[in-house]
Amino acid sequence: MAIIHVLGADIPHHNKTLLAFFNEVLTTEVPCSQARKFIVVTQDMALAEQFPNLSIDCVASKKQLAQVVIELAKNRQTLFFCHGQFNPLLWLALLSGRIRRHQLHWHIWGADLYEASRSLKFRLFYTLRRRAQRRVAAVYATLGDLSVYQQKNPKVPGHKLYFPTKMATTPQTTAGEPANQPLTLLVGNSGDPSNRHCQALTHIAHRFGQAVKVIVPMGYPDNNQQYIAKVSAHASQLFSSGQVEIVTEKLNFDAYLKVIDRCHLGYFIFARQQGIGTLSILIDKNIPFVISRKNPFWRDLAEQHLPVLFDEDALDREIIQRARQQLTHHDKAAIEFFSPGYLQGWRDMLQRLEGME
């Protein structure tokens, strides 16, 4: 029985983080008799050379990947572990039986679990996808995403598993309590509308007035100029003295850390689980953040006894300072979604599945 890991969408930053984790960490933590097999959608056909401890087949499109997986799935002894967003053709293959229920294990990364689009095309597809999501051997996810999934699919086994978030490798300078300087807020983690930037800016203006500085990173995704213009116009209406800085260039990881270092509070009112990487960096830097109750990751934060500030609740500088103090005194090494805490979930998953071979 073979196990093949599937990265079914071309998301370079997430895919490379995961491949590096397998190549550099799990190869040692959970040794395997042979190189673990991956199929990856990528435009970088030299990707495999970067991860010599893995056996990686690169394909150029989601369609090609689906064709390869469906062909391999004809051997019903072959199992697939799908990391994150797998593409629509794989969902349909699962629904039609070309991939059998026992063959597919799914690590939920968030987006595929939620139905955010209002497009008619997507609404129709969501109906099919919802049916397909019931037809998996097991799911792996954050505590919050497991709670969302298992409300609808209580019979499918679920296991807690965290993405190996990339963190700062060296201690970083962090912004302290704002004494005689304006409260500086980081709004959102990208230029995607799921960040609900305009709503967040409205709430900030209402709660804190004009004596703030707001940084909005919007360099990703590509071709979002129209949405950037909308957010910029809304910011100009709310803040009259240029308090809002919209970052339109793509930031590498180190540059992003420098932006975070300037901030005293994060503001992330996603209506689903999203942005765990940024939230983890903020926790590590003792910077509190605001989230929506619709983001089920609050369950994971609460389980780890971390402060949870909801956008829907009262919020002032005293509450923010208490949260900062709580983070400062928290034992970060004990957080399950930090390294090394998340390693146990990966050990358990690999030992369980590879033990079936």
C-alpha cells in the first residue's frame, strides 16, 4: 500500500514551506524506509531539486494533477494525503467514485471548508463539494476547523493537525506599549477581500478615532488594483491626515516581519479560519490581535490559554494592554500550533498512515 502526498494547487509560499518541513524535519523525526512521494502543481519544474530527501513529481496544472491522481487511484491500495486546497477535479473524482473514500485523507487548510463566494457558479459547485467532503477516510485540521467540519460530518474521523507555520528564526524587535505615540494597527494579512478591510477600518475609526496609525499589506494577490483603490478611498473618507499606509508591493518574509515590528495591535476580522501564520508571529512577538467570532480559530487560542479579543466585543487600550501582558508571560514553547508543539500531530499522522503500508 503506497501513500502519496498531494499539493493540488500552485500556492508557492505554502507548498515550499510544507515541502521544506518534510524534507528537513520529518525525514529525521519520523524516518521512512524510502523517500516520501509527492505530486505538486507548480510552474517551477526544478522544484524537486530543492528537496532531495523527497520524491516529487511536478505537474503544470490542476487538471494534469487530477489526471495523474485518478490514474494512480485505479490501484485501490494507493492512498492519498491531500494537503490543503485540492482542486475541483479531485472533488468530482471523489464524488464519482473514481477515487474511493478509503483512499483519501484531507488536511484542511481552511478555504476549501468555507463557502465565501456569492458567484452562482461557485454556489452550484459548493453543493457538490459539500457532498464530496463527506466521502473522505479522515480529516486533519485545527480544532476550530474540525468543529465546523464535524457539525455536518460527525461520522468522519477527525484529528488535530497544524500547518508548520514559518516563524522568525532569530529574536525580533517588537513594538512596546504605545506611550506618547499613536496606536499602530496591522489590518489584514493580504489584499484579498476576505480580510474585510473596509469594515475593519470603519471599526477602528469608531473605536480609536484619528489618533492611530494603520498599516494595510495588500501586495498579494496579483491584479487586485481595483480592490486596493476601493480600500484606499474608504480609508481617505475615514482618516483625514494620512494615517493609513497601504503597502502595495509584495513583501518577502523578512520585510513582512519588519512591518509587524512597527505594530501594537493586529486587526483580522476574517469570517473564517485564515491568517494563522500572521497570528502566530504576532503571538511570538507579544502583539495582541482582534479576530471575528466567525473565525473558529478562537477555539484553538482559548485551548492554549491565549488572549482572545473579539471584534464584536468592547475594546479599548486597557484591554489591549492586558492582552499584551498575558502574551508576554505566556510559555510559548507549550503552544501546540508552534514548533515544536505541532510535531506530535505530524508524527501521529505519519505513523498511523505509514503503518498501514
